[in-house]
Amino acid sequence: MPHPFHLALHVRDLDEAREFYSDGLGAAEGRSTETWVDFDFFGHQLSLHLGEPFASAPTGQVGDHMVPMPHFGVVLPLEEWKEVAERLESRKTDFIIKPSVRFQGEPGEQWTMFFQDPSGNPIEVKGFSDASGLFSQ
């Protein structure tokens, strides 16, 4: 990964966010204050600040699904994606799109899942068995 991204989002409750991102997604907590907390989100810096999250709506059409927009996420090697999916399933996560494969057998075949953090921020986690398929046409 040449350049990690930095993303800052609002959450309503830092303790709830800490539990979800660390225990649910396996993100390591970094620096924090009373109003924000940083996480190592799969090698990227995710800063969660107290506040009202962006509104989102299911307006993005991907295949047969309408996905929430805006959303953020991460692309993982398939084995790591499976570990995250298992952890979230064991927590009885309420998925918007359950862990599944799409574009099977086509260029860009990917495994995906959509869910929300406790503040309603939509997250997509994709898994690729071959990372070169990320930008396939």
C-alpha cells in the first residue's frame, strides 16, 4: 500500500465506536482525547469525532442491490475478508448486504458485505482473491 488514507467521521458515542471498531473489526486504537479517537483501520488512519454522522440513503445501484451512499470501506485479501466476515457474523451484525460474492466468474469478481457502525455510518468491506481484479473492466 503506497499511501494510507486518512478519513475523519462523526460518531454519536465514542465508547460504542471503540467497542465496534476494535472488537468487531479488529482495528487497533491509537491516540484519543475526550472528543475523538484514532484507529488503525487496516493500515489507514480513521479518526472518529463526536458529532452527528452524515445522512446516507440507498441510492447507489450495484448489480441488483441499492447500496447506501455515501459509504466508506476497505479492500482486503480474501482470507482476511473471511476472518472479518466471521467475526461480524458471530457478533450477530445486522448486515445491509450479507457477506456474499458478486460478479462471480467475471473480471472484478469480489466478495462484499455492507453494514453500519453503531452511529449509522455505512461500511463496505470487499475481498479479492486476486488484487489485480480491483480495477478490472
